[in-house]
Amino acid sequence: MRRDNCFDFLRFIFAFNVVLGHLVAIALVPEFEPYRHVFDTGLSVTGFFVISGFLIAQSYERSSTIKSYFLKRAKRLLPAYLFVVIGCAIGLVWLSTFPASKYYGAAEWWKYLGANISFLNFLQPWLPGVFDNPVINDNSVNPALWTLKIEVGFYLILPILMIWLHKVKRPWLVLLIIYLLAIIYRNGLLIIGEATGNENYIFLARQLPGFMSYFAVGMAGYWYKELFLRRKHYIILPAVLLFVIEYYFGYEIMLPLAWSIIVLWCAYSLSALNHFAKYGDISYGIYIYHGPIIKILLTLGCFSALGTWCASLVYIISVLVIGLLSWHLLENQFLQRK
């Protein structure tokens, strides 16, 4: 069943778009300014959430028990995540302005470990004295990790939603209500935040309830998969038109629905790419490793020493190689364990 779609390819494209988008946003070199709006990392993140809604619902339905469901989720998410969090906490001492004794003894170091291991990285996104230099516009260690707490939230809430869907006569109505509530939550907080200038509202809009619209449509794609596959060629054009209109005008009312349809249509229409991850599913790895890699290269002065384009190539190759090694030596090793 895994090979009847190209979700692996789509996840790689979304992850690689974030890799390039953060290169533009973090490196802050003049050569990249014309490309600032080309790589929309927001679309990649929401695309991930659509795919998660579909695949996690599928994973739950194929699990024999709730325990096996959570075990599968933990085996996929935790090994690489804990490796990058703990590895950065221990290894980045060599880039810190603090001596090792003060670095490991600092309250910020322990708070970083506790907050990030528990997926609350917003509480302490930086390490003492690390990436604290003018060539980097923010000293957070790994700017991509904020989405992982939302992903974990999806994992936790999905069994409740699936049990609910199995009990009601109109599952589509439940998913529609979830979609509408998420739209109201996200847009309401964004409007209040822009009106008051209070960034706390914008921060709250970027949390799990605000992205449930994408996740709910992904779940609906799985729940009504056969119906979607029969009708996908009839609904793709209206979805594209709706997406272009709302994206251009900056709305997010029907855009989650339109973008979700586009993502799911691509997953089941680009059959030549169904075996894309045959030699390694590196999308998760490149997503969680790329942030520290680019910041290490900037701190070491690689962009000034090698030149912008050469340093960018080193960055991209490093991310891909480390993602591949992570899959074969770490992630897949845990997935294969009984």
C-alpha cells in the first residue's frame, strides 16, 4: 500500500524547500535577497501536516492496539530528534563563548535540554554562548523544531478523533466542524495580534489548534480515500484556482482545503515517483539537522571564506549526506526493531 503513492517524494520536496528557505532567511547574504519570497516554508510545513493527517490516521487503523500505534510513532520520531537535541547540547560547546565548565554548568544549558526533550523548545531555544555573533540574525539552535510539538500533539489527539469518527453517522460533519473551529481560532488570533501589536496572539495562532484545518483534511483524505481517488481529477482544477486566489490575497479560509487537495492529488497522481525513497527516507533527517548545520557554517566563516554559492553547495551536500546517514544508521535501525 505504501507504493501506491508518492508521499515520500512530497515530504522530501517540502523538507528541501525548508532547507533552501532557511538558507535564504538565515544566511542574509545579498545574493539571496531576490529569492526571499520564492521558498515559502509555510507551505512546506502545512503540507507536512496534511500528509501527517493522512498517514497517521492510516497508521492508527493498521495498528493492532493503541500501544503499538504509539510505539510506531515513537520509533519514527524520537531517535533522530533526541540525537539532534542532545548532540547539539553536548557538541556545540566548541562554538560557545563560554568555557566548558561554565557552559555545562549554566542553568540555560539544563533548561535547553529539558525544554527541547519535552518538545517545548520555545521555552529555551538557545544554548549559552552558542551562535551569539553578528553574522547570525537569531541565536536559536534549531529553528525547525517548533513544528515537532505540533506533530506530537497530532499523535496524541488522533486516537480520540478516530474513535469519535467510528461512532458517529456523519464523520464528514465532525471533520468539517474541526476544520471550521481551526479556521476561526487561527484567523481570530491573527486579527487580534495585528490589531493590538501583541505578538503573543500571533504565537498562539501558530500552535496546534490553528493547524488542525490541514490535519483534518488529511484525515478526511484517508477516511474517504476511495471517493477522493474516483473524483480527484474533477476537483483538482477548482482547488488550484481557489488556492491561487486565497494565496494571492493572503486569506486562509478555504486555502487549507485547497492546498490539502493539491497535496493529496499529487500523492496519488505522480506514480513515477512512488518509489522515490527506495534507498532511504531522508526527509525527516534533513528537516531536523539543517538548522544547526547552516549556523555552524556561518559561525565558522565558511560563507566569507568560500564564497556564497560554494558555501551554499557545501551546506546542501552536508545536509543531504547527514540525512542519509541518519536514516541508515539511526532512524531505520529503530524502525526495524521488533
